[in-house]
Amino acid sequence: MASQPSRLDRRLPKPSLFADGICDPHRAPLQIKMQITVGIITISDRANSGEYVDLGGPALKEVAQKNGWQVLSEAIVPDNSERIQETLRSFSHQGCGLILTTGGTGVGPRDVTPEAIRAIMRVELPGFGEVMRAESMKITPNSILSRSLAAIVEFSLVIALPGKPSGAVECLSFVQGAIPHGVALAQRVPTSC
């Protein structure tokens, strides 16, 4: 007579996510790169009115494409909380798992991006802002004045980056490693942790 497996032997392996979206503890996980769909929002009164050419949005688009991310939506909006919120929600509903904003994170009277995001977020992810500021301090002491942040809005990971193109690209590079997992969590995709 065969003995029953012990309780320890009957434990299932931790579930893993697969390319077909199925979480199955009996299959070995596939090593795939998650396709990330991106929305890019430039937040600037002057760029919105045509006073100057937007350079931040195109710089972020170039980085996104180099990373193999699909840029799905782009917009230039004024420094206006309602317009920022409408655009964030619209991009999330269009399927952007990652939304990058550039501009409005300073301390000027029209810099309202953090407040606009916080008013509609499900949860803030303070580690993103902390890392962006800490790493930027190695480049310029003025980075301590930045209010960059990340949050989950609807089903998207939203990262608010500085308005200066070089600052936006640098800050994105500092947090890039956490983006795929953050997008998966925002979209409520089962993960292995």
C-alpha cells in the first residue's frame, strides 16, 4: 500500500504568469518581455498654446521606442488640473498601461501636475519620486525642488516627470527597472510575487 504524500509534498509551486495570461502553478513560467503600451502627456501652458515647440514629449517617445514600448497616445495639455485628469483617464481607458507626463512638477504657481494626479489616484508609489530625486541630486542640487511622483490611476502606472527634456529622460532611466512590474500591478495582472 502506497503511503499518502505528506502535507509538505502536496504544496503547489507558486503560480506564475504566462504569455496567454493564464496563471498555472503546474507550468514552468515562460521568459517573455511584457509589451508595455505608453501614453505621453506634455503639461505646459506655453507648449499647448504654441508659444514654443514641445521637446519633452518627443524625448520620452524616443526612449519609450528604444525600450520596445508601444506609444499608443500623445497629448499636449495646459497646466490645468481638470484637463490633466481628463487626459490621464482617457489614456488609461485607451489601454495605456504606462502614462508618462512631463512638466508641472516644479513649485511655480501653475505647476499642478502632482495635485491633479493625487486627486484621482488609487495609490501613490512614493519610492519612484524618492529614487528620482535622490539620483538627480547627483546631477544638480536643484532636483530637491522637484515634485515628481508615480501613482496608479485607473489601470495605469502614471509617472510624473520634470518638464526639462534631459531631466525627464534621466528620471525615467532611474526607475525604468520597476516599470514592467508596476504596469502589471496597475493592470491587476497576476504576478509571481
